[in-house]
Amino acid sequence: MNTKGHYYPKAIILQAVYFKLRFTLSDRDVEEIMKMRGIQVDHVTIQRWVFKFTPMIESQMKMKKRKSRAGVRWRMNETYIKVKGI
């Protein structure tokens, strides 16, 4: 994700977009949270970040590998197995 040319660092932009998407907050709520953390940013700027960076974040998430398949060997913690109601 390229944040070159933006006033704020990449970490702050990603944090604002994360709050907006993860917790379904309004732009003004995210603005208030960022203000409590000492970062002055306008709600319109947050809205622009969400529109610009959400597709990039989604594409990166799809490209990442999911959990790899478990091996052929596995162990079971419980030894009690109920078979046909007995």
C-alpha cells in the first residue's frame, strides 16, 4: 500500500481505516477516537482514506494464504467416545 504524498504516516492511516471498517463507526466517531489519541484529522479525510485504501487492503487480504492444511497426523485430546448410545 503506497501512502506516498500523504501528510500522515502509513500506520495512522491504517489505524483509522481499521477502526472505520472493523467496528462500523461513523467518520466522526473515528475522528473523535483519533483526537483522543492525539492525532488531529478531519472526518472527510478519513472518508477519503476509506474509499482509497479499502480496495487495496481487500486485495492484499485475498492474496495472503489462508491457514495451511493440517498434517496427515493428528492427536485427539479426549479418549472417551460414545458409540451407538452405549
